[in-house]
Amino acid sequence: MRQLEKRFIRSGKVKDIYDVGDGKLLFVYTDRLSSHDVMLADKIPHKGQVLCRLSAYCFENCKAHGVETHMIEALGTNEMLAKKLFLIPVEVIGRNYLYGSYWKRYQRGEIQLPEGTEPVLAARLTEPVVEFTTKFETKDKPLTEQEILFREWVGTREIDQIKKITLELNELMLKDAEKAGFILADFKLEFGIDENGKIILADEAETPDTCRFWDASQYQPNKVQDSFDKQIVRDYLEKMKGWDKNQPTPGTKLAKPILPEEIIRKTSQRYVEAYERLTSKEF
Ligand SMILES: Nc1ncnc2c1ncn2[C@@H]1O[C@H](COP(=O)(O)OP(=O)(O)OP(=O)(O)O)[C@@H](O)[C@H]1O
Ligand SMILES: [Mg+2]
């Protein structure tokens, strides 16, 4: 691989970010893992590679369908060269199923479901829903379009473009998920703006860390579903002494590993399997 002159900018939860000049960033995808908004010290082998290669696969697919993304080039197995953008500080959520925080908000009477949707946990929505949440808070809060406009990050035209791209991407990912025997329950995207004011898909996409995938063969409405990602870790931690009643506060970074080898191995396998099923390629 050719050597890049790079300046370290920061480490996110998963990626290390470098400025390589010329308006470009280098994202190094690591094997780091967080659960319950807590950064674990344990590493999941191959996770970084899976996220990087799945994102690259998705971004190639976007390009083929005329959706512009920040990817310039995938380098090696876990590095991506990307266009540096002004990142809109909003997370864009696409939903196909009534689950997670959307279900909780529905139960509290805070949202209206698309017409004809059965009001049970994990029901398929009669049409996809696009929503926005805050990005720079440890617990994401829903944001209305009016609130986004008020903060003047983008205008109505850009919001409409973001919604349109999110629905297009949903279609592309639904096709892959269906072939893979997955249900794409919901997902998160991030968008940036380039020097010409154009809206561009950024960060990562179609990964187990940004999508809630369920195994289609296990799916049953009106039930809690197992998701195809770090669910194994989540379940383990929730039963672990100390976490069951009193988990560390969101945002904490643990200094010592706490996961048994077996849990790490199974989680790693799940990530690799997700890659292979979604892309129909060997890892
Ligand atoms: N093209 C881009 N230009 C600028 N920033 C980007 C671009 N694509 C992604 N980012 C940002 O780079 C970071 C990616 O690293 P990572 O996903 O590890 O961070 P994170 O801990 O999830 O960060 P955050 O909490 O900010 O989302 C994110 O903050 C993301 O918003
Ligand atoms: Mg991230």
C-alpha cells in the first residue's frame, strides 16, 4: 500500500481519523466495540475489516445507482480514503419495522404510525419512515424538521434531498438483506455537505453497527427479536454481575477487558457472517 502523509485528528468509537491533506480524510476502521453506550476494552477480531468492507461494498452500489458518497477509495482491508465534508450534526434514521425507541415512543403516544400498520412490537411498517436524531449527545434525542431548520445547518431543500437519498438507500439495502435472509428493521446514516453545498452520504453504511438486521427465519412479530450484531455481547453484559443492576454510565471507557473468549469468538463470527451473507462474497 502506498504511504500517505497523515495527521491524526481523533479516535471515534470505532474509527481512527487522519487528515491526509487535499480535502481528504483517512478512516482506519478498528476492532473496538461499545455496548450500552459504554466503550469496552475488548477487541472483536475482524470487526473493523467487516465494517470497512461492507461500507465500501455499499458505497460502490450507491455509485452505480447515482447516489454520491464520501468514499474516494478503499485501501487495504480496513482503511478508507474519503472526501472531507462538513458533517451535518444529525443522525438520519430509516425504519421499516416498529421497534426500539420508535416502539417506546409509540407506546407513550408520541408518534403516529403509518396508516394500516399493526400496532404490535416488531410489526412491519406499511411504509418506511425517515426520522432525525441529535448526534453529539450520549443518548440520542429525536429532532423534528422544524428544530433542524431552526439550527440553520440545512434548509428544507437539503432535508428533502436527505430523505430521498435515505429512501433510495433503504431500497438498495432491503434487496441485499432479502438475498441474505435478513430483515432490515432500521438503520442510521450520516450526511455531509461538500464545498459546492451538495449533500453527500458520509461515514459508514450497511454495517451491523449502523443497521438492525434480524434473521428472517427467526422472525416473529409481537416479540423481542435477536439482532445480527453485538447482541451476544449485549445479552452477556445484561446478565453479568454488576451490569445487571448498575451498568457504567453512558460515555464511560473501560480500562480492562471483561468479555470471555467464547463471547468474543461468537461475536466475531457473526460480523463475518453478516459480511458474507450481505455481499454474497467470501470474507
Ligand atoms: N466525510 C466525512 N467528513 C468529516 N467527518 C466525517 C466524515 N465521515 C464520517 N465522519 C465523522 O467521523 C467519525 C467516524 O468515526 P466513528 O464512527 O468511530 O465515530 P463515533 O464515535 O461514532 O463518532 P460520533 O459519536 O461523532 O458519531 C464520526 O464522528 C463521523 O461523524
Ligand atoms: Mg460512528
